Amino acid sequence: MQRTWRNWLGLAASLAIIGSCFMHWTWYPDIEKFFTGFFTEKNYYGKPAYFLISMSLIGLAAHALRKIWLYRLNLVASGLAMAFAIRTFLLFTSSYDGYLPEKQPGIYIMLLASILNLIIGMMSMNEKPKKTEEKG
């Protein structure tokens, strides 16, 4: 079975989520630190990258192996990941005590790739596996 553009775009979106977890998400001017998916000051916001990466690995497996049960699992995982990405975006970028953190490119990539991963997951559900033709 030949790969479609949906498979390649799904793989790219999953890899973009994983890569964005290592990038800077926000800059906090009062403490002069960048926050990433793995680092927050005194772990106030947790480490959302672990959840996002685990959900993206399901997406990688679904688009690489192309099994119908993996597509269904990916639809659930990408829906959870998108909801968590929106929550994380709002948590990391909201103001506090009169300080407004500067948004960095990593948080936008994480949010957009999560939305794209869900859209590709929904589109992949319409893809039917091709049956092999019998010879003879």
C-alpha cells in the first residue's frame, strides 16, 4: 500500500509536536528564564511535554504502520493532545502579578501541530485499507 500525503503530513505534525517540546515556549521577564515543555520555575506548571510526546508517539505509530485500529487510537490520542495543548497554551501565556510572559515560537508550533494532528487523524479515518487481489 502506498503512502498518501495524509500519512506524511501526520508524521510531520507528530514530529513537530515532539520537537516543539524542546524549544522555548515563553520568556518570563521577572525571573529572566525561558520555560519549555520540560522546565518551569519550581515545576509550577508541571512538565506537559511528557504527555504531549506520549500522545504524539501514538500518532507516529498510526501513520507509520497504517493499521485501522491505530488510526482509531490516534483519533482519541490526538483529541486529548489538542485539548491539553490548548490548556497548556493558556496556562503558559496568561499574565500574572502584572507580568505578561513573551510567547516564543515553540508554543505556537506545539499548538498548531496539535490541531493539525487532530485534523489529519479525522481525515485518516476515511481511508480504507486496500484489499490484496487474489491471483488465479
